Amino acid sequence: MFEHFFQCPYCWEEISMLLDASVSQQTYIEDCEVCCNPIQITAHFDDAELVVFTAENIEQ
């Protein structure tokens, strides 16, 4: 697991999340630690290297 920093798509604050490189493709929803809005996280790893990362707001 490693820490990845990115900007929240709602409040634009820099936040971080722990990512698990043992799962090559993953999509999940996690709340922003600053504004508490739900963020859809998509991460793809190749040989434990992060190759794709997106953090998108959830349309309601």
C-alpha cells in the first residue's frame, strides 16, 4: 500500500488516499476527508506501478 495525493473534484483541496497495488484494477467510492463528498476512485496498476488514476465527482 502506498499514499497517493490528488485534488478533490468538489472542494479542490489536496487530499491523499492509501492505494493497494496488489489489485491491478479497482474502482470504488470514498468520501473526501475535507468536504465529505463521495469521490469515485479508479486506479490501474501494472507490475505494482500506478499507471491510471482518476478521482471523479458522483452525479446525483
